[in-house]
Amino acid sequence: MGYDFDAIIIGSGAGGGTIAHTLAKAGKRVLLVERGPRFSDVEAFQDEQRMLIDKEAFDDRQIQVNGRSAQLHIAGILGGGTSLYGGVLMRPSPYDFHPGKFYDQWLPRHLWDWPIAYDDMAPYFDQAEILFGVAGDKPHKMLNIGTPSHGYPATVPPLEPINQQLEKGIKAAGLTPFHLAFGINFDTCLRCSKCPGFYCPNESRASTVMRAIDQAILDYNLKVQTLTEAENLVTNTSKKVTAIRLRCRKTGTVEELTAKTYILSAGALGSPVILMKSGLTGRSGQLGRNYMYHCGALAAGLFKQSTGGADKFIKQLGFTDLYLGSKEFPHKLGLAQTVPIPGLLSLQENFPVPIPQPIAKFLLKRMLAITGIVEDLPQEENRIEIGQDGKIRLFHKFHSYDVFRSRYYMTKLKRVFRSAGAVLCFGAMGHKDDIHTSHQVGTTRFGKDPNTSVLDQDCRLHDHENVFVVDGGFMPNALGVSPALTIAANALRVGDIMLQKAII
């Protein structure tokens, strides 16, 4: 049978962009489909109003979130989340692959272990770090998490003065600070104060566009269609999908294309929606369920002197001492890392009380923030549905155990700031925020049993042998770090399996 392509990939983020590069490099005929546009207006998109308030580069769909309509903070341009993320690319802990060790009373037995182990992923973490040019600290400083056995491909720059002070405060609190690992080319980085949520003005931050897609277009004949919506997969009576229906968002025209293999990477929200529209719901009843994004806590410290955060890049430090819990608090937490204050408008919009611009400017110059990641436990009732009106509906509430752990982390982070000399500390938890849904995972989880999982251990639909999912939806739990590097590594793993088994 003749096919239009060997593979058609839906979504261009950490999973889709990475596997597109892998398959195209192997000589396969690949079409990469992206719902959003290719971004080009770098100057305009360093504009806080347009980026973070108006959300021009984010997914433009209105989602019914817990009963109300909202636009989520999900990237909506070529490169997906890798075009707007903060660049932190950290490996998870080997223990993240065995959540039953920490959550046995909260999880059913079949979720205690992933169908693969950390060692199965380790070589692909190595490859992903090389592909994205990850710069990192000395691995021995990074406690309780996975690190490259031969060090990172690139080195990180010296700490800014405020972070030298914070480093002493972290140590004074009995913790082990390290420089975060970034997919950033620090030789060309402009050290912008604005990074997460903004498009990199000179493309120093590693996105799949810069590190995978453009190279594959130039060298390996990858085809890319932007502003194209995947309507549904077409099936026959066999266990195979025979075509995919794609709609041009500019003209409304629909075309039907064929491929040997279909790969979904439209995100933990988008991929299950496509499968639902296609009637590929499987036997487990888990499609679209177990939607997770990190709960966590945020602490901010106010210093007497300027931190430099209003003018330059100061997101540098992290620690993982509490990743697996501690004697004081024997409950699993995750990475703690500094984060930037996005800008005046965001500060004013999110501050607990209204503040005039002069006060906002004063605070912005003297503030430093740390966030602590806490895993969002999988719960079936946290789910994505399609309403009778065709609109996407999202239901999500954090588990009480997530909130309990986040409260502790917030308190601990405030202590760190006090040790670092902050004159005032305040904090917040993420359990009341259902719009900033970064780090989405879980809605198409993989496993060995088709009665409890959507995908098999190769990330293939249990009941349709030529459909794969390689975004964060495959993950049974949320990890204690951003999932970006894990998603990319898994995409490399799945691509390797496809080529080795001649699936494509």
C-alpha cells in the first residue's frame, strides 16, 4: 500500500519536535503538523502585555475549566512548550519511576511502578541533553535525582551577586545548592530578565524549532504544516488507523492524508481530545483521566538591596535535598528553584492587594522568588471531556495530600529566604490556580495492562498498532521536576523502538 508519509506527527513540542528529527534523520518521510503559527515577531513578543496578559503566543482555545471559560497558559506556537518555557532541563529521580515507594496508600497497586525503569531511559537522557545543549553544574551537587554520568555537555555561567548571597542562605538552612541545568546557550544568551512565557529574542534558549525541527527541514526533508488542526484519525475494522483528517485554520479546507504510523504529541490536553473525537477510547476507561500538573509552592523574599531581577537573568539556583523527603518531613517533594518575577503588570495582577506602579517597581527591583515542585497525584476524577457542544471541558482539583506537602514546602522556602537575609517573606500555594497549568501530564498513561492504561510500554495504543503518543500524557505520575527533558528523552526512546522494530 502506498502512503503519503511514513509518519504524520501532531504537535511540535518536546515530544513531537524531537521524534520528528529522529525519524527524518533516519530517512523517513515525515510530516509534522502544528495547530499554531510559526513565531517570528521576536521584538513584539518580549512585550509583557501581549505575552503574559493577552497570551498571544498561547493556545487560543477557550476551555471550560471547572465550569468556567478560560484560556490556559499552554503554548500555542511551533515548538510548543519548548518555545516559551524557562529552559530548565533536569532529570527526574530514579525513584520517580517507582511512585509506590512513596504513595502506596494513595495509589492502586498497578501504579506503583512504571513499565520501564530509569536505566531504560538513561541513554536517551544523555541524547536529549546533547540535542538541547544542556548546560549544568557538577552532578555530585544534585542530590536524589538523575544526573549524566559524564557531566553536562555545556557549562553554566557564574552566579549573580544576589544568588551568591542566596547560596549562602541555602547552605545556612542545611541544604545543598546547585546551579540549575538549562537548555540555554549562555555564550549568546542576552540575560533577559524575562524568560519563561516569552519567546527568546535571539533564540539562545533551546527549543525544538532551533534544535530539531529547522535542522530536519534543511538536512532531512522534514515537512511542516503550521496553523493546521488535527480533526480526527480515520479507522477501519482492523487494529490500524488508515488516515488522518487535517483542517487548515486559515481557509477551513480539510484534507485526508495517509501514513504508515501516526504519532500524537498535542499535549496532555490535546492528544486525548483527538483520540476521543476519533473514537479510540480503549478498554481501560482511563483516556483523558488522571490529568496532572504540579501543585507546589512559591515563596518570595524582599531584600534591602536590588536583586537585579528587574533588569537581568537571575534564575540560577536550585536544591533537591527534600526531593525524597527528610527526617523532619518524611514525604516526597521535588526540585526547589529560583524563578523570575515576570514584570510590573504580572506583579500588579497577582499581588494580594492592589498596588500602584511606583510601589510595584520598588518591589520588582528587590524581590527574589523560589518555587518548590510537588507532584500532583493521579486522580481519575481529574479529567478532560468533550461536551455536547464540542468544547473541551477540564475538571481538576488537587489532592489533599498535595496541598499538605505544598504548605510545608512554602514554609521551608520562607526559612531559606530568612537565612539569606530577606527582610520580608511571603508565600503562596498553587492549589487555587487552575489556569497556569504548566507541566501537564497523565491523560494517556502507559502500562502493561490494557485494562488499566491507554498506551503500552512503547507508548503505542493498546488496540491500534500504528498510533503512538509521545507527549507528557504517557507519564503515570508527575515527577518532582519539569517533565520537558523526560518527554524529549522518551520521544527519542520511542523513535528508536520504531526504527529497530521496523514499525515505520
